[in-house]
Amino acid sequence: MWRLNEFNLSNKSHTVVRLDVHLPQQQPIVYQDGQEAQAIERAALRKTTLTSWFELNKNDPSAHNISNSDISQYYMFDKSTTNWKKRQRGL
């Protein structure tokens, strides 16, 4: 929106992305009564921002030196695929 209207983007705040931190296999699960089994199955397949960050570091050498707290400056988290994607323009 800002670039479309030709507003100056300098001195603007960076994007803030909440990065979940959890112990292995201890991701939070939200479920309704009676649907516990389905929720556990879905959670086993779903990646969090943290597990996806580990996968990114395993597969992309350019991400090796980027900390979890700085990752949103260079990558964006795509919720539909639950993967980090390299930003078109760095900050």
C-alpha cells in the first residue's frame, strides 16, 4: 500500500513476527471437546515457525548465520505452506 501510493518508507518500523519457541514435540494444541485425536493428528503434521526455521537452516546455506530473532528481516513465514520464503526485498 505504501509503495503504491509513493509514500516514503524510510524511518518506518520493521515487520514484527511472533516466533514460537517450544520444546521438541511440545507445540501447543487447540481443540474442541471430543476432537482431541483429530487435533493431535493435525498438530503432528503442522510445522511451527520454529520447526520450519530449523528446516530452513538444514536446507538453505544462506540462512545458517541468521538467528531466530532476525529471520523475519530476510524471510517471510507463509502460513499456508508453513515455510519460510526468502523476501523479494531485504530490509
